[in-house]
Amino acid sequence: MSTDNNVSRRDFLKTTGIAAGTLVGGGLIGGLVGYNMNGKGTSTLDHGNGTTNEATGAPKAKMFFMNDRDFRVLSNATERIFPEDDLGPGAIGLDVPYFIDHQLAGQYGSNSKEYMHGPFAEGSPTQGYQSRLTRAEIFKQGVQKIEAEAQSRFKKGFSDLEGKQMDEILTAFQKGEVQMSGVTSAFFFALLRAATLEGAYADPMYGGNRNMDGWRMKGFPGHQMAFITQIEDPKFQKIEPNPLGNH
Amino acid sequence: MVTTLPSVDVVTVGVGWTGGIVAAECSKAGLKVVGLERGQKRGTEDYLNVHDEYRYAIRYDLMQNLSKETVSFRNNSKMRALPMRQLGSFLLGEGLGGSGTHWNGMSYRFLPYDFQIKTLTDERYGPNKLGPDYLLQDWALTYDELEPYFDKFEKTAGISGDEKNPFAGKRSNPFPTPPMKMTPMLEQFEKAAKNLKLSPYMVPSANVSEVYKNPDGETINACQYCGFCERFGCEYGAKSSAEITVVPTALKTGNFDLRFNSNVVEILKQGNKVTGVKYVDTISGEEFIQPANVVVLTSYVFNNAKLLMLSNIGQKYDPATGKGTLGRNYCYQILPGAAGFFDEQYNTFMGAGSLGMTVDDYNGDNFDHSELDFIHGGNIALTQTGTRPIGSNPTPPDTPTWGPEFKKQSIHYYTRSFGIGAQGASMPHKDNYLSLDTVYKDAYGLPLMQLTYNFTDQDRALHKFISARAADIMKEMGAKTIVPSAEITDYNIVPYQTTHNTGGTVMSSTPENGVVNNYLQHWDVENLFAVSAGNFPHNSGYNPTGTLGALAYRCAEGIINYSKSGGSLV
């Protein structure tokens, strides 16, 4: 498996007509509300999703990030990782940035279940996470480093860059080429990538996976009581997803 | 101030499968038992909202809180050991039921070969097959001696299975319940395996195939194939675990006092016997001494070894001299396999933790190793455990790890790919061991358990060979793209591999070769027992819980016998 993005994926960008520039800015986040994967118009309540009012979604407010610039950087970075395409919404349309923001404000962000006592030493990669920083501290620094990297490379804010410029920066983070303090940029990127997928596919009660469209794209039916009557069936079962909130 | 409590017959340190089995058997026999569980009370009613991948499978809600205690790790003794700050390679349990709450439920019996591995390997291949760095030894009992205890565990847990494995040890009884349901994926595996002249059989399962009442009168419900087993508790009470079987059995006797939030920090010893344990109430912070006639260590591999080391009981292993047995023979498992990508779509999200088919043709000594530079092998299985969307993002080789192509491929192949995987046996090596860390401490000021471990040449050779066999089956199944697992180099504690840690407190036929005898009674201290997968002198090519359950029943019998007559049981 390759570890970086190559030319072929940029070609894919072109051929699918996803213009990276359209992903700019916080305003667009709201603009993607109600996006429907089948392109058949506005989503409705007929999925039986009891979690939120789909016309408005979960209230969009920030628990962790303090300014819009940082949050937009996070949002655009997650969208590059998990973009909108003909299958359905990307990270922004799925409210992944809000999911990450909320997680960073809680136990996940404060590493409350991790061993965080010193002494801290770098160690070997086989020994894993040895940073003195919490995830919240890593994200905060990482997002600001992304912005600083955009300024230094392109003399623009990250959120004003073309898609391929964003990818260049994210790839540099992924490869550990950007200097961060107390953690490597590769580790931050791995965390960001993982959190993006978590936000796309976690139960909607966490604030991401808006309208269960992450599950719907993937063919995962969410919370189902039993498959005992279907497990032997040779046919693939298309099942409308169900959230835990309907339990 | 430490409060000393009234003395009891037996105290168990930890209440999962082993502590529960010991508690049930001893309390039924009329002994007064106290169970000290450092985690919380939990049971089926607490698992009603368990279909939450993020909370349980990704953030590990049922597992050990590492902020209180973890292990430290290094690949070899020249490296500085550093704490495992996040869960990764293995998932330590915490709370009633221990890791037996969030297991998949695969319940095998180790092979007759395993119990006499040294003797049988030497007989067939000569005494130098692996060389002197590998600390191979026979177990302290044979398969036939352990068979009645296997039978007992399987009846307690209601294990579902067939009797089609030609390599299995002799059984005194059939499986208590019929095998799980056959699925299209499994049928395809079965056909391919048969075409290759292999002998497929259904994975023995503690996800019980039909409602079952065990000999103690506990009911286990029928599995609903919801696909949430490993890392989850079962909301149906359909996955056998201590909290729905042996724990209620013990409680019904009136002889079992189960205490939660009770973390044992020391085994108390006077002369040649132990007198009880000291524990901390993790809520109030109060310290207690629980005196007991018999102390039984029934926690996980690491904690059993740690308590013995902290309490200075037994001689710690020194890799420089080879002396000492406590901490020696730490083993793990290696995971050869092959991923397959298909055009057809499968219901991969449905399943059960132990729903699968497997072959033992390349396990144990079921095939000739004369021309191979390793011994043993692994069971090779296709399991349909239920894949979930955060954890399962399969992509064919050369797909980027993020961006549009990643999204497209990972969504496409979520329901069009699966793996055939083996659990590769792990042989003890002189450089792999457990000891006390000299720097890092737990929440009670005690040293962390330190793990010094790396893969061996035996592991690397086995991995390569078995991965190729898994790929053969995948090819026969008709996969469009087949990706055998990459060859292994150094052990890495970050990615999840398996919670099948073994060794450190091994059983042996003589005091020189292990920590406990074949009743899991400590060689040096007759009223101290220690039962866990730490007793395994090596790790086999199977999940360990079936064999561990059998050892726990053996241990319970030993405790009951000891309580009558005293002295060494062997």
C-alpha cells in the first residue's frame, strides 16, 4: 500500500470534476446541509432517524476550537482526506469537523484513559505514542502548523489554497517533513486521518456521520438487533441504516 | 490505616473466567470464597446499547484504563523500556468477566502435540530442531489428562461445534450444542479447502447456536449474528462469559462474596505460606487485608506475574544466566494470512465472533517440518465476525491511504473483501520475558510490568510459510486480487494483533522448570495457586480460552483437594 498520494489520485480529482476550490471556507459547510447521496433532492425524515431534525442537523457550535480560522483549516483538511464525490458527502458534509471538535473537548482530547506519566522519551517506533502532549494539544498545534505551512509555502491561508496545494501540505505532514514540537507531523496526520474516518462512520449521536450518510455510502446498516434470518442468504442485503438512538 | 477483615477459605484476585470458575467450584464444595475484582460490576443489562463501534471498538470502553496501570515495553534488553501509553497490540480487560467479556468466543482445545511438544519434537526431528535459544518444554500434563476438564469447560460454556476435525484430540463427549450457521462466505471457504485436500470444520464457538442450559442451571441464549462480539459485551446473553455462567453459579451458593473496585497490591506471606492479600478500595482509597487459607491469582497474564514479583515469591528469570522461572517463556502469537478482493458483494457486516471455518492441516505437528526451519504452525480460518465501518477500510495494493481514491476503494471493498487468517504458534525464546520496570509506576506507586519481546526467526519462517498456505486457499476461493501478509520484522506494540499473551508463570513437572505444578499450585508456596494463560509454556496456533478454562477447572479441583488434605498436590 502506498503511503502518499500520487499523480493518479489528482487525475481522479480532475476526472470526477471535484473542483478543490469549492471546498473553501466555512460558509460552504452550511451549504452542504441536506446533501443527498443519490442526488435526488433534499433528505427527509423517512429514514426513521430519531436523532436530530435533519433540516437543521445537530446544532453547529464549537466546544474546542476557539476561532473560525483554525476550525476551517481542520474542516478543509478532513475534506481532502475524505472528499465529497459521486458516492456521497465528504467529511464536511458529514459534519466530521464538528465530531472532531467535540471529541477534542472530552476524554479523547484529554487522554484520560492513557498512561501520561513521565519521564517522556522518544523511543523506537515499535514502542508507540510517547508524546507528553494530549490529543487536544496535538490537534491545536497541528492545525496551526498546517496554516503556518500554507503561509510559508504559498503566502496564503490554508483554506484559500487550491486542492492540490492542500494535498501537498498534508502529504508533507504525513511524511513527517513538517517540524512540530513534542510530536511528529506524521503522528499528527495519522491521528487526523483516523479521527476523520471515525467522524464519518461513528453513530450519528457523536455529531458526525450526518444523516447516517457515511453508513449509507458504505452499505453498513448501523444498529440492527439481529441478522439471524439473513445470515445464510447468498444475496447481498441492502438494509436501511438505523442509529442507536432508535434502540 | 489498613483494616484486617475476617479470614475466609479462598480469595481470588480477579473475577473473569478463571476467578469465576474457581469461585463456582469452590463455593459449590462449601468453601467460603471472596472474589476481589478491581473493575466494576457489569452484566447483560449493561450491554443493551453496545452496538456502538466508536465507543467500544475504537475507544475501548470495556478495557483497562491505562491511566491507572499499563505495561512497559522494549524489543530487547539493550533498549530502554517505555510505557505502552495507549492500548494497541493487545486489549487488556478490566471489570467483571475480564477480557472474557469482550472475547470473540472461539473456544479450542490445544492439540495433544502441544502438551508434549518437547518430547514429540525431539522424537521426530532430533534434539536440535530449533537450537538452544528456544526454551521448549513439555507441559506438566498430557492432553488426555486434561480432557475431562476441557469437557467440563465446554459444558459450562455451552460451546457450539462439529466433530469434523481429524487432527483433534480424542473427545469424551460431543460438543454441547450444534455448530453455528453456515454462510455463503464459509461455504466458499469449505469448498476451496476441500478442493485443496484440507479438512475444514466449524470454529468451536461460545456464541451459542441454540438456547442452552448448562449443568449448573445457567441459561445461555441463542446467538443472533448481530456482528458485535469482539470488544463488546453481548446484549442477548448469548456469548458465554463468566458473568452469565460461573459468577451467578457461585453467588447462588451463598458462599461467594464478590467485591468490586478492589485492587490487590500484594500477596502477604509468612514463612512458607501465604496468609492473604492486601487490596485497595479504588473508590474510597481505603486499604484492606483479606486473610485466606488459600490465595488464587486469577487475573490476566501480566498481573499474575506482577503480583508474584512484587511479593517476592519465586525466583525471577534472569536472561543472562538462564536462572529463575518467574517471567520466563513469555509468548504471543503471530498472524499470517492473506487478504482477498472479490467482485461479488458479501454480507460482511453480519456475523458473530466465532462464526467461521478453519483447517488444522498446517497446525501443530500435523504436517512434516523436516524440510522447514520452524516447528508448529497455526489454524487457518475464515471468520465472519462482522466488519464495521470505522475499523474496516480495505483497499487493494497501491491505493493511497487518503483522498478520493481511498474513499472510493475502501467503500467499494468494504463488502467485497475479507481475510483468511492464521493464529501462528509462538515458541518461548530466552530473550523474551517479563520483569518489573525500574522507572515507571502504576497509580498505586508500584512498578509496571515490563515486557521484553521480539519476534524470533522461528516466527518469521512460520509466518511466511503459513501466509502462503492462506493465499492458496484464497486463490482457490476465486479472489480477484490476493495479498499475502507482508513478512514480519520486529514486533510493534502499536497495531492491534491479538490478546493472546501467554507465559511468565508456566506450569512444569519439576520445580526447576516452572512456577506452578499441574494443579497450578505454586511450587514454593503450597497454599498459593496461580491460573492464567501465563501457565502455558508456549502458545499454540489457537485461541487460548478453551485451554485456559480447562486449566481453571483443574486448578479448582486442586484447591478443593488442598483444602481437605493440605500439602503438595503432586
